Amino acid sequence: MGLFDVHAHVTHPKLAPRADEVLANARAAGLTSVLVNGLNPHDNAAVQALASRDPIVKPCYGLYPVDAVLGEMEAMGVDYPRDCPAFTREEGVAWVRDHVEEAFAVGEIGLDGYWVPEALWAPQEEAFRALVAIAMEADKAIIIHTRKRERRALEILEEMGATKVDWHCFGGRVKLARRIAEAGHWLSIPANARRNEAFTRMLQTLPREKVLLETDCPYLGPDKDAVNEPANVAVTAAYAAELWGCPVEEVEAQLAANFEALFGVAP
């Protein structure tokens, strides 16, 4: 049994140059699994390479919902802070399809209405549906990113019958988070939970068997201005023990059981 991070970006430029140190820190903090999520074909390949040299990395291949329509956004003059080699939406979906069997999970994928204008929601949904279908056909868990389109993402997942789903860094209302848990999905809580009222409320009120931990590193760390790392899930586990009124060992046992329920293997 060990701790885990179900949503990390160790291939991010802020972490990639010292990835070996970051992963060593994770091991020292008690982690046995770090799920590194890809954003597009270029990033997926970087995740693949990292996983090939360190077994603590569990590769998750995805297509970030903004990246799925990035070409169209650029053509519309929408300024988005992403610098990566060009690719088409079809190429992004195909990369995941071609490598899904080696993936630990499919993610991150989803819907985003914060950056993406409504005129592009239809093609974004098309990519999302295709990726959900790929994951379900391969019997892989799905890691969801949603922003401003949480209800629509849930509608699509329920319509398609997807049940092996983790919602990463859920930004909607806590009431909807509880509805998602009632649907049988999991929600992963990031390492800034102590300083974020919504994530604190989720830890307090979600069914404990539906809670997972993540960092979304290098973002959302316990300290606002510090670069986040997977090791900081241990900080969230300790906070959950405070909120649940139980020893941290009991929290870790519950979290490990939750991980195995979703992914089919112990962390």
C-alpha cells in the first residue's frame, strides 16, 4: 500500500529538467504511483518516455480540451498560453487510440468553456466523445478536466455509460461534486485543499470511498507561490486525517482502496 498522485504534469517545463529529483521526492514521501497526464501528442510522447525510465510513473495519454480546438482558436485570434508543435484534432485523438493499450488511464480529457469560445464547443465535444469511447473500449479509467462545462461533461459521460471516471481538480459547485459521486465517479482533491474552501468542503462531505488525491503539479501546491510536486499529496492526506478525525494510516488505507476500485490495481 502506498500514496499516489492521480494527476501530475512532471513533463511541464517547470518540472521536466529535474524530473528524477521530483520523482525521488515522491518516493521519499511514501508515493508508489504518479499518474502523469498528457495534454497532446507532443506531451503524450514525453510522458511515454518518462514512464519508460521510471516505473513509479503511470502514463496517462490524453488530449486537453483546449488543445483539441487550439488550431481553430488561433485562427479566431484567441490568445492562449500554449507553445507546442502544431497538430490537428484528428491527430490528437489518433495518438491516444494508437497507444491506449499501453496507457494506465486516458487523461486528461474533457470540456472547457473558460478558454474555448462557444462557437467551438461542438468540435470539442466531438473529440471528447471519441476519447471516452476509446477509453471504454480499452477498459481504461478516464481522468476528466472540466472548466465551466461540468454539467455538460457529466451528461455526456452518463449518456455514454462511462463509470470508471475521476474528475480532477473539480471547479464546479460542491453540490454538483456530490451528484458526480452519486453517479459512481471519483473526485481527486489537489494539494491546495487547506487554503481552498471548496476542496475542504469536498473532503468533509463527499463519500470517503469516492475521494482520490492529486497535485496538478506544478500548480495548486500547499503554498501559493511555490512550485508543486507529487510529494505534496502527503500534505493533503494529513489534512484529510484532521478533517475525518482519524489516524493518517486510516486515510491512506481508504485512499488505496479507492485507487484500486477505480484503476483495478493497488497504488
